[in-house]
Amino acid sequence: MGKYKAMIGLEMHCQISTTNTKVFSNAKNAYNEIPNTNIKPLDMAFPGTLPTVNKEAVKKSLMASLILNCKQPEYLYFERKNYYYPDLPKGYQITQQTSPAPIGVGGSITFEVNGEEKKVRIDNIHLEEDAASTDHYSSYSTIDYNRAGVPLLELVTYPDLHSAEEAVAFLETMRSIYRYTGISEADSKKGQIRCDVNVSIIDENLDETKEENWGTKIEIKNVNSFGAVKDTILYEIDRQIRKKEDGTYDKMKQETRRWDEESETTIFMRSKVDEIDYKYFVEPNIPKIKLSKDWIESIRKEIPALAKERKEKYQNEYHLSVVDANILVKEKEISDYFDETIKEGTNPKTASNWITSTILGYLNKNDIEIKELFLTPKMLTKLIKKVEDKTISSKQGKEVLYKSLEEKEDPITIIEKLGLKQIGNEEEILVFVKEVLEEHLDMIEKYKNGRTNVIDFFVGQIMKKTKGKANPAMTMNLIKQEIEKR
């Protein structure tokens, strides 16, 4: 960026997808491709309907607040955000403002970018209801109210991020937290994650901690994927630098823009609306709710080991590499599978090797998730033990694993059915060694003349004759011994 520095703040919206019902109604909270099926009279703002607060949604929101090191309020309030929403029938949104207090304020969290630790301050995190989803066509629009009233967590950061890479790393960290805690599936394909991006630039020699030095903030609304967040930030930084260079930056006013994927540009939507225009006031149909310290502490105790904590354990206790630890903790289900395999008695490094290479390779190739895998950690452990006790070779082990995955049959049953058993008897292997050497006397001379890689050829020939059953290490030693005798 040369002589300029970017200041980026994010407003991350994530649906709490793991409650049974919506945040203020008893309509089902579930992703459904059939429009307008998960709705109740309250979602449609029918007269006489009153909101009731979903306790589980509040609990999961408090858990997120605690993880972010925020301060929790003594009383929980909800407000009405009053401006017309075409996709909210009642014409306002039930949300939380910073006063009296949302679900959490004043926190911070660290995250990693290319091995370097960064910190971002949290302005607030609050619980609100999502709006319906709309699709616009040339002459009409459609509205799906399935999403209306789904509990939504909005996380607002300070402008502590300085690059698109940092912004995406932060979002990935938060997505991991939401998934590890069971707060949300955090699936962007289901519309469960959206992001508003705030970007400004300042001269690099200015003190960014002083608000008077901050540049003009531009907000880009409803960016729907992490890839789009990255592209949005890169474009907007470049656009603002160009304005700096041509002298028009100081004339730029705060505004709201949107990311257009076709043109790969941000496009003006409207001038920035001040908060006073929202006319916030306390929701009269929801009384203030006392949040006891005992309940908050009980929620704190339920916070599971998160990705960062597990990664440290994998590196420090299991002595796994940074690369392998990162792969294992990226998805909670994979980390759980790994942990369960260790509990079954597999050595951590061995479990890591099988999971990060063979199993994840199979998942990626077949585009499936580990929860869909037929092979359980217990089955994998039994298969690994068959390899370790030399019942079958490592090559046979992988072949059995793939066959088990494809045919959905226990690997031990497959081993027994195919009669697989590694030959570990020296006398038995020696018969094949002598036979192969007699068939390739010319190769023996090459080996004695320094072509030591010929040994691999001999091992390969013996493997063919034994159908892969000969113990590789024993086979190689016997070949060397027999050649030395000639």
C-alpha cells in the first residue's frame, strides 16, 4: 500500500442455527429449501401475537460473548429498530443497541495470520432477529419468510484489521468458534453467515489510535462469502487510494455501498444513515431479563476446547507438526475423529498420518464430510493395529481402508474374507528371494557395480510373486544378504 494504511472493521452476522425454534416465535429454526414453510403467526406480524424470548438462543449468545472476553449485562434488554424493512412484516426489527447494553461489550480476541498472532477489539456482540430473504427479478420480487425471526448474532469489531488477509483470518477464526461451540453450523451456502465491511485509509505515519486521524468510513453491505470479503476489501482499498492520489478523498462522504460480483467493484447504494434515524426504543412486549452470575458462570464452564487450545495440545503433548495440527483442528468433526482414534489406543502421530493423508484425501476426492464416513475411529484403530503387528503390510492396510470405505464393510472382516496376511517368516520369504535373483542375474551385477537402487526392483518383483504379502523390511534385508553371498 506504500504510504497508506488500511483500517478495516467488520460487522459479522451469523445465524444461531442450532436452536429448535426461532428467537421470538415457536416456528421451526431449520434450513429449508421450500419457501415459507417454517413460519408462525408472529413471524408474519399478525395482530395479537406477542414475542417470547428463546432461552437457548440467549445462552448461546452469552457463550459467544464470554469467548470474546466481553462484559455481560446485568439485565438483558431488547429494542425496536424502527425503519421499514420490506422483508420484516411488522416494519421494525427486534434487536439490541449498545445502551442499556447488548449481550456483550468491550471484548477482544487473538487470531493467527501466517504464523503471526493478531488482536482485534470487539465493540459489541448482540442478539437480534434475522429478516426474510428476498429474490429480485426483472418485473417482480419473491420473499421467503423461513429466515424471518431466525436468531442472529451480530459481532461488531473496531477498525483494528489492516488487510484483506487479516479480515478473512479473523472471520475464519470466528466461524471455527461458532462451529466448535455448537452455536451455529456457520454455513455460508445456507446463508448463515453474512458480513458488512467498513473500510477507510489513513497516511501510514498517522496515529491510528486517535479517532481524529481516521479516514472516511465506507460501509459495504451484505457480503456473502469470505472470498467476496477479500475481493471487496482489496478493491475498496485501491479505490480509496486512487481518490487520495487524485485529491478527491477529502471530499468523499460516508456512504453505504454493495459488492457487485459481475463487475468485481463496489457500487454506491445510499448515503450513510445516522443512528438517530432508526429511532431505537425499548421493546415494550419483552420485559428486561435478569442475567444471574451463576447462570453466566455455568455457561462459561460449558465452553468446549476450541481450535486454538486443541492445536496447542496437538503440538505440545502429541508433538505433531504445525501443518498437521492446523489440518486437524480446521474442522471440529475432524478434530473429534482424531481425538476419538487416540482414545481407542492409536499413537497420536500414527493417527495423524492416517487421517491427514489417507482419510482426508478420500473425503476431498469424494466431496463428503467426515460425519458421513463409514469407518469409525474404533475400526481405524483395529486396522492400524493389524499393520503395526505385521499381520498385514502398510500397503495392504491402505487397500483395506479404501475397500472398507467403498463397500461399507468392517476392515477386519475384509482382511479375513480376502485371507490377507503378511508373510513374516524369513524362510518363506527366502524362497522367493532366491527365485527372483536367479531370474535376474544381470541385475545382481548392476547392484554390485554401484546401482544400489536395483534393490527396489528386486523388492517389487517379490511383492508381485507374494501379492504384496511379504514383509518389505525383511525382504530387503534378505535380498542384500543373499546378494553378498554371490
